[in-house]
Amino acid sequence: MPDTLTMTSGLTLGAALAAVGLIISFFVWRRKGLAYGLRGMAWSMLPLVAGLLGLMNVIMQFVLGLFGVLAGLVFNPIVWIGVALVPLMVILYVVSGIMKARGIGVKKSGAQGKASEGGGPGAEAQGGPAADPARPTAGQVKAPQQKKAGGDEDLDEIEALLRKHGIE
């Protein structure tokens, strides 16, 4: 196979590929309808355009390079070690995401870390005994306390909702 294509051979190849695509588009048109056939015709003209613009040489170089790389991958044992490591990489990534979501193996920072060391609310989340059984667990809202003088019910509800989502 030649390393490069001349303008004429690239145009001939593009026209041949376009003709094959147009024949396939005709059968698609008869089977699925006009809209699918027209779309097939549009895609079929792409090789012809590439041949007219002189891009068939670039496309051929790309395809040959791609096949060369794939052939090198198939016959190289070091590459197969890399292929074998891909599932391990995916498993490690998924397991770390699950652990992170559950809070396993994650270091607490700032006030949360100090609270969990002292047996505060963070100790409950890590499986330790609750320091105060009346204290709500994470994600729960405390029962509203007595109404403050001049307090607004709507603001109290909004504050409770924000506390529920961990925003204070």
C-alpha cells in the first residue's frame, strides 16, 4: 500500500466510498423513510468532499497509524499488563467513592474533627456510643423549643430546614 495518495487517487477513493454510501442510503430510504435516507445521503457525501479537498491522504495516514498502534498493542506483553490493570483501577475508584460517601476512611477537619475526638456528635456517626441519647443524630432536626418572644414562625421553619441539611 502506498504511503501517500495522489490527488486523483484520493478523489477516486472518495467518489467510490460516496457511491457505496449512496447505495446504502437508497435502501435505508426505502426501508425507514425519506428523513433517514436524506441523512444517509448527507453522510455519504463526506468521503467525496474529503477527496475533493485533498484530505484523503490525511485520512489514510490516520487510519494506517491507528491500525499500526492497535497491532503494536496486540503483540506487546507489557501492554497486556496495562490492560489487566484497568479493571483494578476501576474497582479501586468505585470502592473509594463508596467509602467516601459513607464517611469511612475520611479524616475529619476543623471543628468536626475536634468534636469527634471528644465524643461529640461525630462519635455517633463512627459507630461509637452516643454521648447524649436526647441529642438528635446527624440529619435529624431537633424538636422546636419554646417560642421566643417576637419570633417569626416562618423564620423558625426555615432555620429548622437549614439545620436539617447541615447549613447553619
